[in-house]
Amino acid sequence: MKVFVVEDNPVYCKYVCNLLAREGFETETASSLSAARKLADKMESEDIILADLRLPDGECTGLLQWMRNQGKRQRFIVMTDYAEVHTAVESMKLGSEDYIPKRLIEERLLPLVQTIRKEQERTRRAPIFRRTSEAYLSAKHRAKIVAPTNLSVMILGENGTGKEHFAQYIHEKSKRADKPFVAVDCGSLSPALAQSAFFGHVKGAFTGADANRSGFFQEAEGGTLFLDEVENLMPDTQQMLLRAIQERRYRPVGGKEDKTADGRIIAATQEELAMCAL
């Protein structure tokens, strides 16, 4: 696993690379979005991108969007000097792993990268069902039965066993197949950003909210909202989601009126949730 550091300040870039090197991580660097795109072609699936928010040729969210459009799923971490909540929300919605203020980089970066490495090691060891196995065929049969309904679905399984594959299968076989399938990595959402990420916000709702923003619920309108690693949501966020799911209504941050939530919920976890509640 290699960490690609995208930072236009050479002194700070060297500082970050030295931090990572002390923990045994190999690094490569780029100082602009265009240079980072060229590096992306040789990235392995387990590599990590650590990018400054503001670069000479744009914001790194543009790089993240480009990578996702290209089918590149490498873990992406944003670092910044700027406390801009709306930008953090946008990067999380695009699938970034975290959003780290530079003043906290030494405190938060290494634990995060080490956690990612451990998760990748577990994924490599996790058993993957063959598509002809009894377990796979049984799970697919259940998915086929539940797909045409509007029931919420919980998918249980270890890392690497294809939980998102089954979620997409259920969506594709449902009456909502022509509507959006929105996948959310719950493990990457910070509690401070969760409400805005899920429900959106209106202009002026908080400092930096310079425009109305849609949330995951609105993006999945009429389709399917897939909550991956749902066990990682904080209790306050779980309670907030429970109300929206039960009442089929939610309110954007700073909004004055509720909106209707017309999206099917599919959640996935590798944990025994009943044990987590004890």
C-alpha cells in the first residue's frame, strides 16, 4: 500500500511524507490536480490519496469526482486549512474517507491510515462466496424474493463477501430500478457532518453554507439508499435516521418545512447488531 500526497506546499508535503515514512508507509507526491490524474493511472486498488483541498488548478473534490467517474475506488482523504463544512460534506458525499484540518494532521492522519491498512488486510483474508456455492445461491434467492417489495433490507456479511453487490441486485430487480442507487459509506461520515450529508441544507444554515445543497435522501428520491457499514453511525445519527425512516419525512438543516422521503433503505453490516446494542 502506498500513500499519494497531493500538496502544492513543498515544505508541508515533505513534513507529511516524513510522518508517513516513520510508520513504514511509502509515498509519492504531486503538486496539482493535473499531476495527480497522471499518477492515478498507476495506483493500485489499496493505495490511498491524501490531498490538499485547494490546489493551484482547483479543489481536490474535482479530482475525487474524476476518480469516481473513472471507476477508481481508492481511499481518499482531504486535508485543509479551511473550516468549510459544506466542502467537507461534498467530499464525504463523493466518497472521501475523512476531512482533516491540517493543524490536526499529526494527531489524526496516522491512526486513520493504520485503520485503513488493517481493514484491507481483513478484506484480503475474508472468505468470498463462489457464485455457484450453496451460500451464494441461498442469499441470491432471498434477495430475489424481497426485491419486488418496498421492505427495508439488512444485509449481513464479512468484508469482501459482496454486500454491495447484493444491494445493487435488489435495486435492479425492484420497481425502483430506473431511479437512483445511492451508496453511502457510513464509516466515513463524521457526526458533525452527518445531518447535512443525509438531509441537505439551505443557504445560510451555517457558516460557509453559501447555497442550497441536497442530501443523500433527496439524491435517492424514488430509488434506493444503501447504507454500508451502518454499525459505524453514532447513536445520535442513528436516532436521526430512525425518525426519517419511520415517518418517511426529514427536514434539511436550516429548513422550515419537511420533505417526503421516498427512497428504499438497504443497510449492510459485518457486525452482530443485537450484540452491539447490549
